[in-house]
Amino acid sequence: MKFLKFDLTESQAVIELYTNTFADSEGKAEGKLIGSLVSDLITTTRKSDLVGFVAKSEDKVLGSIFFSRLVLPSNNVAFILSPVAIATKYQGKGLGQQLINFGIEYLKTLNVDIVFTYGDPNFYAKVGFKPISEGVVKAPLKLSYPEGWLAQSLNNAPIDVMKGSTHCVKALDNQQYW
């Protein structure tokens, strides 16, 4: 298995991975929605505001993750991990955790201070994320699942209370994802 930085030439394969993976687990409508989100992330997000990674075996994309810039009401550099997809038959084998850890190590080389995500606390705890209250850092939009707002410091500094709003990239700035 190879972990690589996402390349635009892989766009179609990556969009299909997300569409198929989410359709398998959540139904066709969700697959289409998340495939569209990934397409929007790739096509509408400035290069400096998006970092993606893929897990490949024999030139086939088996996993993908994207981190996009999250603007905080502080001087901290932050990104949000969303979405994550691992091909259905490769799930439950640690591939997602390995890919996320690979991505986080890359973000550290970019001097990113904090990484956020919004999802299953039990899964993301395995890769260092901890619940964070909106009293500490407010999410960009209303959370339908507040327990899923998670973060981790990449520079070992505590995440201090930040007064003010946060802003995500345009593709994620839609209440249906929150």
C-alpha cells in the first residue's frame, strides 16, 4: 500500500471512490451527495486551502482523505479533515487510520497548528482527535451532532478558547454537511 499526496489526475477515481463508498454504507443519495462534495472541493477550493491524500495499491485508489482550510478567530493555522473514504472491502483493517496519520504528519510539515474533524468520536479518537466544545472553538455552521466536533493540536500547544466565528471553504459551507 502506498500513501501519496492527491493529484488532480486522480480526480475521477477519487470522486467515484467517495460516491461508491458512501452509497454502500448510507445509500445512493448519500453517495451522490458526498461525491458531489468531493468534486466541489477539488474544483472550487484554492490549491493553498486544500490538501488531499490517497491510499493506492497497484495503481488503484482504495482510500482518500481531504483537509481543507478552516479560518479561526485567532492566529492559529487550521485545517478540517473531511471527508474520508476507504473502499468498502478494505474497511476495518486500519487503512483509514494509517492514511489519516500520514496526512496529519504532512500537515505538521506545513506548520499547521490545529486539525479539526466532524464525525464518529470513537473512530477519530484512534488517530488523536478529542471532543472540543463549541464554547472553545465554534464550528462554522450549526452542528446536528455536537459530540462529533473534534480537534487535535499538532504543535503540542493547548487549544485555547477562541471568541468569534470560524469559516470553512466554500464546498463545506453548506448546512447539509453539518
